[in-house]
Amino acid sequence: MQAGKLRQRIVIEEQSAGQDTFGQGSVTWTAWATVWAAVEPLAGREYLAARQVQEGVTTRVTIRYRDDVTAGKRITWGTHVYDISSVIADPMHARQMELMCTEVI
């Protein structure tokens, strides 16, 4: 992995449940980790190939390998928010991982 490709600073957030002032359940997102990443929209062919596996994948985010990143977390990058749909990693090589994400609108 070339460190120069990881140019964007992203925040990985995790969901936490709580209660509002009326006792109703509420969901909040809290910053979990801040890492360097390469954020790239999928090109036409890659989008169609990924779509067969995961509906609605729009962006691939590449980060250094971490064993604690899972689907269900989300990423914020500037004003963009992405749900992590799937995590593609090879723990044998443990250098990088790809996060397939769907943008939250």
C-alpha cells in the first residue's frame, strides 16, 4: 500500500442508543476513529459488478487494515455521510481494507 494514496481524512462513527428527554429511544452517531483514506466513487463497470453482490454500493473507501471495522458503522467525509455496506479485507496480508459504502442522502 502506498501511503500517498490515502489523502482524505475520514471519521468512522458508531451507533449508540439512548433516550431523549421524553424517554423515547433515540439513535446517535459518535466518532469512533479518525483515519486517512482513499475515497473513490465506483466507475460504471465496477458499480455493476459490485451491484450484483451489494445493492446500492456507490463508493469504495480504502483504509489501512483494522480488525475492528465492521458493516453497520458509518463514515463521514466532509459533508458526505456513507453507511458501510460491506468490509473486504484479507487478514493474512493485513495491509489494507476496502469498505463498500452507500451514501446517505
